[in-house]
Amino acid sequence: MTNEQVKIIRNTWRSLQGIDATLLGDVFYSRLFLKEPSLRKMFQVPREIQAKKLIDMLDMIVSRLDRLNEVSEKIRQLGKRHVGYGVKPKHYDEVGKALLWSISKGLGKDWTPEVEAAWAACYAILAEAMLTAAND
């Protein structure tokens, strides 16, 4: 991920801060379950709680994009936990698509090809780290 992509992600994440975190998370999970209904059974906690966890994790990651080593252990633990929930490597693609779709809806006209590329690069790094941990 380039320095410019880090800047884009931080700026767009700041724009999304004006949206209720529960709403953004709810949009994400609604899209995810629409596209991959089999994943619904993996989420046993109320959606509001799950949405808050998602937004909190993204907030932590975005704030440290240029210092991912500071959160690498948390990302690894997240990957290992997801194995216990039944998440398979194939699910990461649908999660990424749902995440990018949700962010695009939150940003509206500010969603550009450059923004999409930056968020896709960010998600690719996170997914790779989680998958690596899941396979350890």
C-alpha cells in the first residue's frame, strides 16, 4: 500500500465518521448476508454489537495504517478466532466485496477508482494477515 493510499483511506474514513457506526456496520452485514447467506449462522451476537466490533477494528487499523506492526498481533488473533467461527478462506472474498460496497455507499460521490483501489489494497493486506494466522 502506498503512502497516497494510506492518506486516501484516512481521509475517507474521516468522512465516514459522520455516519452512525451501527448503521455502517449494519449495511455491511446486510450486504454480506444477502450475498452469502450461509455466513449468517456464524454471527451469534446481536448485529449492533457485531457492527460496533467491526467499526472499532477498522478504526484501530486505519489509525495505524503506517504502523501495522503495532496491531499485527491483534490482526493475527482475529484471524485465528475466525477459524473457530467456521470462517473459511473462500469467505474472505465475499467479506471484502461487502466491505468495499458498504464504504462506497457511505462515501457516495466521493467513491472514486482511486479510493476503491486504496481500500482494496488495505483489505488485501488485512485478509492476507488473517489468513496466514488462520493457517498457522
